[in-house]
Amino acid sequence: MSSIKNLFALLFLAIFSIAPLSLSAQRLFHISRSVNRNLVCYDVNQKNNVLDQKNPIHVYWHNRTDNPGHENELSFIQRKLAYGYNVLSKGNNEVEVKLTAYKKRSLKVCMHKGKWISKININGKPSQLTEIQVKTKEGNPLNVLYINLVGISLADGSKQIEKIENK
């Protein structure tokens, strides 16, 4: 049982590392980790501004360390156990999803001011999620100290950071 717990903790940790990255035209957000600088990127799947309701998000690795700029698809296990998502509901050119790694809040993939965003409440404010960061204990990547939800308030454009302690 302990090894299964450790596997899930390892997969959860593999999502995060603190490092800035600008959003691409298709990028919804990315997950960074304190373990290394590689990112897990979440891009919108759409064609002619119509959201792919069945598979609305393309998730992949963006290498920034040993092979900078190289991108890899997620393995089946990575998608199912750590980095994937589940579609909760579908609407008019929008979907609500929950991330496999962070099930405490759902987010909505939708258009806002002509741009695809991932909408989530950060500090209780409707915001555009731009990054999820995880900080682990130095020397022990399985010990998550906290995560940060980072985004931009949709009401006033202010930067929002909500720290969520691992208790």
C-alpha cells in the first residue's frame, strides 16, 4: 500500500517546477515543478475557434533541461494517473474539466475576450489560470510542501497567486 501511495505522490510531483513561461496563442496554462525546469503544458484543442468537445485539451511535456525545446507526448500512465483530465460537462463551445493531479477544483475552458482561457477561482476571484506550481521539500521530491495557483483576475487584470499548503 505504501508503494502505491509513493507512486501517486511521485506522479503528482512530476507535474510541477517553479519557472516562468509566456503563454502561447494556444496555451491555456502549464504546470511547473521545483524538481526541475521541465513543464507539463495544457493547450486548447480547437479548429476555427470551435472547441473539440471530446478532447478539449492537448497535454504534453516541454523539455527545458537536457533537450531544450523538445516536446514529448504523455504516456498512457502519465495521462491516466497524473497529468490528464476528465471532462465534467460540455456547454456552448466550452467545457468544465478536473485535472487528474488536482481534483479539488474544476476549471472551465472557454473564450474570454476573443482568447481561449482556463477559468478557475483563485483567491475566490474568477481568474485565468496561467500556471500551477509545486514546491517540494529539498532532497525529497515526494514531499509536497505547497502548490500555487497562479493567474490573472478576470475582473481587474491583477495577478493572483493562491498558496495551498499540503496538510
